[in-house]
Amino acid sequence: MNEDAFNASMRKFLKTVGVTSQREIEQAVRAAVAAGRLKGTENLPAKVVLTLGGVELTHEIAGTIELG
């Protein structure tokens, strides 16, 4: 295995995940506030499930997103 290629590919994937996830969360929260479904002061439960084919990896990360 080429460690440099592996690390570069993984970092690229994780950067895409982070940027895309943040954009999607922001859009969903702003739309919910605008529609009156959220007040904008809630704490929202969040969960990400990471899967990786070929190695049978499933990893769950849970947390809270605070709106204010």
C-alpha cells in the first residue's frame, strides 16, 4: 500500500464530506427556521454513519448541533 496516496485520498474524501455536510446542515436549518419549524435556539441531535466497503467498517458518530 502506498501510504502517501492513501493519506491524500482519505484527506480529500474527508474534506469533501466536511464541506458538503456543513453546507447541507446550514441549508436545512435555515429553511426550517424560515418555515417556522425551528425557533433557532434548539439543540439538534446529529448522527453520521460512516461505511467503508471492502473492510466491513461501519462507524457511527453522534453529537449535538447548538443553534443558539
